[in-house]
Amino acid sequence: MQRFTGRVAVVTGAASGLGAALARRLAAEGMAVALADIDLQGAREVAAGLRQNGRNARAFAVDVGEPASIAALAESVADELGTCALLCPNVGVQQFGPVERLSLDEWRWVFGVNVFGAVACVNAFLPQLRAGEEAHVLFTSSTGALHVSPRVGVYNASKSALLSYAETLRLELAEEGIGVSALIPGGMYTTHLQSSAAAKPAGLEAPAFTDEDVAFVGRDMSGEPMVEPDHAIRNLIPALRADEPYIVTHPAFRELIEARFSALRRALDRAGD
């Protein structure tokens, strides 16, 4: 994607954290940004801050777990801002705990938001993306899709599924001039856990995380770097211009990710014996 100024970007999960950072970065490039979130007040506050700096930004309510809500968002964006050129399905809820402890309903909730929510966003906005001269989809995956850790299994599995979906969509849309990239962030200073707990359906009685889960994950990830979301996406625009398939935010994960692929290479070598 080469031209940003004067075009429309849609960012879900834009009320805080990475979504808000994406909105700020794209607005700084001159894009009109639709900030969509289930937390409408939070999205309004971020949008208001952008407008104070002369940016074109508007907040919209959306529940990415409900396809009808996403379809309504697509219609509202087209009516109020114009045709979407850059779609950022920045969706993600977290559920800590050993995988054997999690119910199937909890798995369905996480996948329903993190995977099916992103798919529904693409389905709703694809007609708009096809209407312009060039367009792009930027998914938010996770380093957890490439390097897993205990007690975040359902989240890692969902982000791995999302990464595979993004890679497939990239192949299928390439001839139409629509680029697809996967943002692969590591740890950031956000309110992700709190927003996940608030979003968890009332019918799911177990908490999104326990104090013991948080302590365990904190110890397991103690050596991994944490950064501010705005710093994490410092190279976003050049990567989008280059139509990079992967945009990694934390180079410190290189050894962990390479270890996985080294194991796969050894398996391939053994298969050839």
C-alpha cells in the first residue's frame, strides 16, 4: 500500500493499547481513521485526542464477537467516512490457565473473538477494499503463534489460527491488488487483561485469569521485553509500503522463534534419511 493520505482506515480494538497506537500512527499519515471498539467511550476519547491534533478520526461502537455488529460498522464507516482502504482487525481477548482447566465454552469464546471476529471483519469490509485502487488488511497475531508458553494455550492457538488465515488470505487476494500482513507483537504495556476480563460473557463463570495464573505467566515471561504500543509499531508504515507479510515488533524473540524452525529443519532432515 503506497498512498495513505486522504484514505480511510478502520481499526478495531481502538479504545486503548495497540489499537489506539495503530489509530494514532495511521492518522499521523493523513488517514481518516474509524476507531471501533465495544468500549465506545474509550474510543471516543482517543478519537477526540486525534481531532485536537488536527486529525480526521471518528469513534464507532462494535462487538467483534457479533457479525451483525461488524456488518453495521462497515455500513456506518462507508456512510460517514468513506470507503475503507486499510482494515485492521485488531481483535484479541485473553484467557489464562492450563489448557486442561479450560472449558470448551471458553475455547469457543476466545476463538469466536480472536479468529471468527477477524474473519467477520474481512467478510464485512472486503467489498469496500475491492472498490479502491489499492487496499490492505493488517491482522494482529502474536509472537505466541510462533513461540508458545504455558497457561496461555488457548490464546496462542487462536493467534496461530489467525496467522494461518492471514497467510492464506494473502495468497487469495494477491491478484486483486489487496495486500495482507500479520502484525506479530510481543509483550506491551496495555490493559489487555483487564479488557478481556470485562468482555468475558456472564455465562462463563471462571475468571479470565487468577492471581496465581498472572504470577505464573509473569515468572515464565520475566526475561521477555515489554514495550509501549507506539514503540512496537515504529516500523509499521515502511512495512505496509513494502507489502511485508510479517511485521515483527520484538526482535528479542529471534532466538526463540529460530529454535522452533531449527527443530522443524531437523525433523525434515530425519524424514529424508
